[in-house]
Amino acid sequence: MRSAERAGRVLADVPAEDLTTRARIRDAAVLRFGREGFGAPVRAVAADAGVSAGLVIHHFGTKEGLRAACDAHVLEVVRRAKHEQLVTGGGGSFLQALATAERFAPVFAYVLRSLQHGGPLARDFVEHMVDDAVEYLADGVAAGTIRPSRDERARARFLVLGTLGAGLLSVTLDPPADPADLTGLMRRHFDAVALPALELYTEGMLTTRRMLDDYLAYVPDPPAAADEDAR
Amino acid sequence: MRSAERAGRVLADVPAEDLTTRARIRDAAVLRFGREGFGAPVRAVAADAGVSAGLVIHHFGTKEGLRAACDAHVLEVVRRAKHEQLVTGGGGSFLQALATAERFAPVFAYVLRSLQHGGPLARDFVEHMVDDAVEYLADGVAAGTIRPSRDERARARFLVLGTLGAGLLSVTLDPPADPADLTGLMRRHFDAVALPALELYTEGMLTTRRMLDDYLAYVPDPPAAADEDAR
DNA sequence: GTCTATATAATGATAGAC
DNA sequence: GTCTATCATTATATAGAC
């Protein structure tokens, strides 16, 4: 099964000469776009891949086509990484694992750029993370370690948007001089938020129930409505 | 005090013909950049302001100079708005007020773009918001409505980054077709997160103290160290 | 201060040889 | 499949007239 083996590989996990030129260009693009954003010129990608600019267009039609190919590839890598983590059953959140694993640094950087610029991949990625969070939280609720929520999906979305958004903002405000250091930067970010997050999640923050009760009295509707509007 | 009166004005709060050309160009740039990001061409700004592209450069030197002028102006407007809110003493968070007030929509959009792209204004803005949050939380702690934290500044930063990041991500993923509808979109976002936020802030989420206690046992250092690293 | 005209550079994409 | 050469567009910024 050489083709399956090849498709499963992660960026830079295999000598460049073993990849098709198309794949090499795509990988170079993921790296460039991850580092500099989608404003990076096609010529730069071509140079990184050691080919001409014309060839890039020949293979992907347009720059947008190249980005689409990158999106698809990144999504696939992430999907496999998730599955792998599920099988090996490593603890900790998926996001943290992704940020920590050096080998996923390019993919991770690319995802961050996608979230920064918006687009289909970003939506997909967030939506999947919300789905996962719903599952994890449900498991926790079933196990009794996590308190049930009045609107499980809204809570999951809140947590995902907050965590993801905070991380994104953190790197945007403090861009790493060395792009390779992105994982280290994210790790530092996680360290910085670990205490307040744990504290808040276990003890809460408000000493009275007044605000919550007021809200519940004011909005007696089925809470699912709020989630619908958020989409 | 005509000059002070003039300087205090907010965008679109005054007929265009009363402003200097320089100010008109700057306001047009804030609007354009807020709507389309900093990739928007100088020509577009010039057209919006009803002047030639050359004149824009004549006044601001370079496009970067134009952006710097926008940054300074937005920061000033925000500073005044904060002060105004402090004086009138309106309840609710400053961010929410800013997002809600229609008159600040252009400034708000510009701030979001800044956060998306990074840069000095974004850092400044976040840092000021953290400072404010520290103050508000301290007031709450003093009043007994808010639980004290093991690291007040880390908690404030966590809340600001999360709230701001979630809002930013929300609009990035779901860009408003009509740019004028940005405030409505943010309002919907706040509505969607209101319940989970209140729930989490009052009741927490974890049923056991294990994770927090484990963390505290594992990291016995003064918690301020984490904050230092986060910068 | 303001304009028109233009210099200069970079970009995405095409054409055609090999 | 791959290259070189080129086109067409768009961008910032300049020069000089008014």
C-alpha cells in the first residue's frame, strides 16, 4: 500500500525527493502561507519548492486553487492526527497536543493563518472542534467530572471560540521572530492561561447567583435558540 | 474652545465639509481599512474622501503613515469614549458598550482589523483592556461580588484575551455581508455566549478540585511568574 | 493644497518552446 | 512536466503644473 502510506505522511516527514513535484509545491505553500499569510506571492512558493512560478499555476490553475489544495491537505493531516491521538489515547486537549507536537508546527501555523483570514477551512476546523468539545464534555458529564450545562452546545462553542481566539490573538500580538518557535510560543501561552483557566473552571468567579438568575428570568426561552443565531 | 470641540468629535458625527481635508482622508481611511482590512488600496481611500491618490501621500508621506495616523486617531477616540462612559457611569463592560453603540461602529471595525493584523495599536488596546479588567475585577473583589484570584493579572488577561479573541474569531468566520451590520453581528455573538459565560463564571464547570490542586502542587512558584512569561 | 501624469515595482496568469 | 519570456493589472510613490 504505497499510495496510502504516502498520503498519510506529514509534512517534512519524508525526504523531499520522494514526493511528487505537485506535493512538494503544496507542502512549500503550506509552509509559506503559514509563515507569512496568504499574501505571500506564488513566486516565493515556487522558489521554495525549487520550481518555476509557471509550474505552480500549471498544477493548481490559480493561486486560489493552490490554497484550496493546501486546505484539503491540512484538513486531511489534522483528521489523521486526531485519529492517531484517539488510538494512542494520549491525554490532554487536542489543540494543546497539536500545538505541542513539533512535527505539526507547519500545519498548526497554517491553521492559525486560516483562522486569521477566515474562509471555508477555518469554519470547518472550528465546527469540528466544537463537535469534539461537545463529545468530550458529554463524556465528562456522564463520568460526573463535569457539571451539566443548560445548553451543552453553546457551552462547547463558548469554550472553543475563547480558547482558540485567545491563542490566535496571543500569537498575533506577539509574533515569533523565528517562525519555527511558534510551538514554543503557544506553549508559553498555554502555561500563562493554565492557572486562571483551571481556577475559573473549578471555582467560578462570581460569588452571587444574581446575574445568572437575572439572565435566566429575562430569557426564559429554550436556550437552543441562542445557539442557532450564533451560526 | 473650538479646537477642543473639533478634536473630540467622533467619526461621521459632523458634516464632512467642516473637517480639514487631512481629517476627511483619515476618517475615510479608518472606514475603508475597517471594512476591507489594510490591504485596501490608497486609491480607494482617496476616492472615498473625494481627493486624488497623490494628495493622500502628500499629507501622510506613505501608506504606513496613513495607518499610523488612523491608529492614533482611533486610540484617541477610544480613550475619550472610555472617559465618557466612566463619567456617565453606564453599566456593562466597555467592550460590549463599544460593540453596541452604533456611532462607534467604524472605530470598532478598525480595532478588530488591527487585532486581526497585529501591530502597535492592537498591543496597546489589549494592554489597556487588561489594565481596565484588573481594575474592574479588583472593585468586584473589594465589593465581595467577585472571588479573588491567585493571580489577578493573569486572570484579567485570560478573560480579555478570551472575550476579545472569541469575538474576533466570530466575525472572521462569519463576516457580515453588510459591513454596517457589524454591530448587530457582535450583539448576536454576545447573546450567544451570554448564557455559557454567566453559567461558567458563577458555577464553574469542573465538579472536582483535582485538576486545579494537581496544578498547584506541580507549579508551586509564585503565580506572578506565569504572567511575566506571557508578555 | 491640490491635481494630473508618470515612474517603478510587484503580482497573477498566459504562451509557447523543449 | 517543466521552463523562459511576457502580458496585463495593480500598487505605491514621485514630479511638476496650477
